[in-house]
Amino acid sequence: MKKETTVQAKTQEEALKIASVELSESVENLAAELIEEGKKGFLGMGATPSTFKITYIFKPVEAAKSFATSLVENLGLNATVIVHDDGEGEALMTISGEDASKLIGHHGDTLNAFQYLINLAANKKEDDARKYTHVSVDIENYREKRESTLKELAEKMADKVKKTGKNVTLEPMDAYSRRIIHSTIQSIEGVSTNSVGSEGNRRVVIYLEGSEKPTEESVAKSEKNRSSKKNSKGGNKHYSKKDNKSSKSTASEYTPKRDPSKPRPQPRKIEKAKDLDSYFAKLKEFSSSLNSNSTDSSN
């Protein structure tokens, strides 16, 4: 829905300033259209102001930067947001500073969620004709470092597959990480890749070219068989302190490891966010937990 208002003022500049307060938007994001020109009057008598139609122009990159800056401030983090826009629907947002790394998370989980919210802010449905703008977010050059690590992992696992002839199933990864694995393996002769599993637990399987393409069912079966073999050898048992003190332990007195054939718990994925303001409340809670943790560690 478009944001617009009608303002009466002596000049366009004055009209924009008035509308800026009324619409809660910066002047740079407003456009003015003269509807009716005012009258100067005679010696100041009978003068009337001009009438302007002021319209808010949604700028995806500016909206993304504004959202990111507000988010960083609400979290109480010491970090700076900079956006590089190529003007063709692609933009790169870099965040740097003393506390920037707190937004990365385990294997970039927090960074990916942060980027997801940034793109929601940049692509609000204000005009059906407006093209989609994609904003990539990088923190302390994490993306490049992560890409290098994933490429090394792919090359190492590819060598393992060629030596043993057995498939290698990697841990669950986001789409960005899986693309890097797939791309790296494509340049290695003798091996190929396939993604299996549902979203949130999707994994890449590296296998020998010419062999049967792995599926979710075949991977689950293989992991189940491997788990059964380990259990039969007693290598997957973790006895409690009671077991160590007594030789009368029973099968019910030990806790087995997680079944590798079952998906590991994944962070909840945000599917939709119609009201981004609701996330600020949650982010403030996150900020409070960060502060309390840092206080505990200092004590």
C-alpha cells in the first residue's frame, strides 16, 4: 500500500519536511508533485500556500540498510552497516565492528537468518510491478572464509570416496553451503553429488560416478545398518556411573547415542514474517541473553 499525503506549504522543500514528519520517512525517500500553485497576493494580503502531493518511494536497498541498522542498535551491538548497490537488483551488505561476529552463529546459522530478515525488509509488497532485490549479507569476511572451508571439505571427502569406494554423507547444510559443495565436486573427476532429506535436514551425499545415485531411503538404510553393527560390537554404549561401580548392569541402564538415521534437531526456520516489528522484541531478548552471558563469564 502506497504512503502519500497532501501538504500545503510555501515551497516544495517545506512541503517535503512537513510530510517527512507526517509519514515518518526521510526526505530522500519522498517525491513531491505540485497540485495547485499558491498565490502571492498583494503586499502579503490574500496569499495562499501551494498544494503538494507527497508520495513515499520505496527503495529496497535503503529499506534494508535502515532495518539492519535498527536491528544492530536494538541488539546493543557495536557494529557498522555498509551497503554496496550495483543498481541491477543485487546488493552486498557488509557489517563490521567489535560485536559484528555475534551475528554469525554456528556455521553461519544466525547470519543466514539475519540475511533472510534483511531481504524481507527490502522486498515488501508495495508495488506488484517492482522487481525483486537480493541483498547478500557478509560479516567480517565470513562468507569467503566459509566458502574456502567447504571447498577443502569437499575435496577431502571426494578423495575418501575414490579411495574407499563408499559414499560419504555430509552433515545437514543450508542451500548456500550445499551449492558450494556441489560446485566444487563438479570439477573433480570420478565423483558426483546428490542432495537428500527434507529442508532443514538436507544433506549432500558424495558418491562414485557410475554407481547407483544415492537417495534418502538408501542413505537412511546405510546409516541404520552402520549403527546396528556398532551396537552389536558394544562400541555404541555409554554406561552411567552406576554401571562402572557394579557388574550387575542391564541393558536398560545405559543410554545409546542418537540414532544417525534420524534427522538431528534443526533451528526453527522462519517461513513468513508479515510484521517485522515483532522480531525486534525477540531480538531484544536475544540481546539481553548475550549481555547476561558476558556478565557471567566475566565473573
